[in-house]
Amino acid sequence: RGRERENGGGGSYRYWVREATADAAPLSLPKKLSPQHLLSQPNSLGSVWNTAGTWEKKNLNNWATHRIKELIVSVGSLEFSGGKAQIAKVSKCSGDAFLVIVRNKKRVGYTYELTLKIKGEWIVKEEKRMVKGHLDFPEFSFGELDDLQMQVRLSDEKDLSRQDMLQISQNLKLFLQPVREKLLQFEQELKDR
């Protein structure tokens, strides 16, 4: 049965292509753009081939992930009444960032999630204690940083009282504003690309 189709017995695609007639559209051939052609084109956004600026999407994930990590680590440390803490590293930075050109207008966007590893020292019952934890920033997107959320997770600190853990968590929530400012800086850099 399969041979029947290959030999022209059925309406297979290969059979139809083989029987193309003179009134069919000609095959498309690539055309190399000359330097003169490139110079004569009006200034348009996007690629040279997309002179009408209809639709073009560029993936910016590599740049964005690297830049977000760089900016977040630059927050440094914060001092509190009972201690100080710093961002040790960005343990999770995942998401998408893109630039889209639609009708010759540039639009950018991103959606990311962050987890920051925190370490610090607090004076607890007149004793200096090392505390480790994580700051989780669930999904956040372009233009929505005013609603940025953060959850504090302290590492297993069995010998800290509930009150001490609550105070340390409250202190760590002060990282929200400097992180938001760095992400706003990232958004501006993304717009300027």
C-alpha cells in the first residue's frame, strides 16, 4: 500500500509536488542584501530584514539573569538594632526576559523568581549568634515591583526562641526595599536596551 502511494497511485504530497505545473508560484530564492541596500534603508528597530518592523522577538535571558544577580549582590549588608546581615549569594534566579518589536515599537518584559541566601550575626541574650536563612521572592514581572513580595526562611535554629526568630525575620524583611530598588534599576536598563 505504501509503494502504491510513492508510485503515484494515491494523492500523496510527494506526488502532488512532482506534478507542479507552470502556473504554480515560483520557488523562493534567498537574496543577499548589499551594503548599499542596507545604507538606503530608513532607521528601523530590529533586524535588517524586518524593515517594516512587523514582529520580532529577542530572548534576553542570559543578559537578564546575569545582570539581576550582579545588582542583587551589590545590595551588600544591612545593619539592624540587634545585628547585621548580608546577601551571601543568589541561589535561584530563574525566569524569562525579552524584547519584542511590534509595528516598529520596542516593548520589553520579564518574569522572574529569586531566592537569596542570607547570613548574619545577631546579639541574642548577650551572645553573638550566626544566623543563616533565605529570602524568597515569588514570581514578579515588569512594571509590578510596587507589589513585590518576600518570604523569610531561617535555617534550622533550634536554640533560638520564637521571639528571637520573629525579631530576626522582621529585621530581614528590611531587605525588601533595597532589592526593589535594584530591580527597578534592572527594569530601566532593560528598557534602554
